[in-house]
Amino acid sequence: MKLYIYEHCPFCIRTRMLANYKNIDIPLEYLAMNDTDTPTSLIGKKMSPILEKLDGTRMGESLDIVKYLDNIDSPILKSYESTNDNIKNWLEKLSKDNLFSTLYTPEMVARDLPEFKSQEDIDFIVNRFKKNTGLSIQEALKLKDELLAKVHPLLEDLGELITSDSYVNQEFSIDDIILFPNVKRLFTIPGVVFPKKVLAYAERVSLAVKLPLKD
Ligand SMILES: N[C@@H](CCC(=O)N[C@@H](CS)C(=O)NCC(=O)O)C(=O)O
């Protein structure tokens, strides 16, 4: 098997979480951000993650991949759809009015990620960000303090939503697979301060799925 991913992509992190939690060893192949041909040749569109199965067929859609991988042997997840509306609503608030993307995109393009090796890869994301938000990277950076002031109360709210001492629900579930990638990405933004409960949650899940919070 092989997993085609972007390092920054939360949907890709979902599939890596499940594979790592279950110790399924899958080689990773990083797609370049500006490469439309490879993903299109694999699944007909520019979208990752993509799983290439042992029989050579490919599949997209992170939650379908999670389900497929979980069912290779004794499944651990009870559901493949979120059962926790609070988490879904929280994630919507985090991305509302481009809050998350305006904070995250400048940090993302400044990092040495495998999908941003060429100037064309960086231009691809910067141009799309400008189209979606009307902002340049420099303008987004100027908003940082204002945006952090909105994210911090949201993180306090998230602490209240994590009800068990280990995971979002009583055991590792699809809600962790949906939430954690976004929490992990917040750790790459300097200046974000995490309430104790969220920090403890993130560290626990990070260990369980063998994905560092900062890479
Ligand atoms: N519903 C898809 C969404 C995947 C998705 O949106 N992936 C993004 C990266 S985070 C992507 O490949 N977008 C195409 C692009 O960035 O050009 C899934 O769950 O796998």
C-alpha cells in the first residue's frame, strides 16, 4: 500500500492517525502542491489523501480510507461518522471567516514542508489564499494578534468539550480523528497558548497515534 499526502493536510493526518494507531505500516509519498497531474491520474482530481491499495486500485476521501484501513483486521472504531456535534460546531467556529486559515497559512508556507519545495508550490497556495480571503501573506501576518485573541477563547471552550481523561469521548474514536489534526496544526503557530486540558489531550493523542505535535 501507499499513501499520497500533503504534510499540512488535516484530512491526510486523519488517515495517518488510524494507520499509526493500529501499527499499519504504509509508505508515504508527498505530492507537490502545484502538481495536478499525479493526483488526477490516480483518482481523477487534485485531492489528497489518496490510498493505493495492495491490488493497485486507489481510493480518496479520508474517512473512507480510515474505514478501509480499520477493517483490514479487527476494527477499533465503532463509527466512521462523527457522533459529537459539539466537536463539529467547534471546528466550524475555528474556520469561520477564515480565522484558522488566516493564522495558519503564513506559518505553513514559511515551514520547510515537502509539498512546498518549489516557488510554484508556494505561489499555488499563496494565490489561492489571496483569492479566498482577499489578503496577502504580509497582510495576514499583521492580523496575527487580533486572530490569536479570537482563538484563545475557542481553545478554552474546547477544554470544556473534552470530557474524558483520555479522548474526546470515552475511548479513541472518529471524533479524535476529526479533531486532533486541527489541534495539531495549531501547535505549529507560534503564540498560540493552550489551556492545560487541551495540551494534555493533544499530548495523549499525539503519543497514541505516533504523530508529533510539532514537526
Ligand atoms: N473530503 C476530502 C477532502 C480532502 C481535501 O480537501 N484535501 C485537500 C488538502 S487539505 C486537497 O487535496 N485539496 C486540493 C488542493 O489543495 O489543491 C477528504 O476528506 O479526504
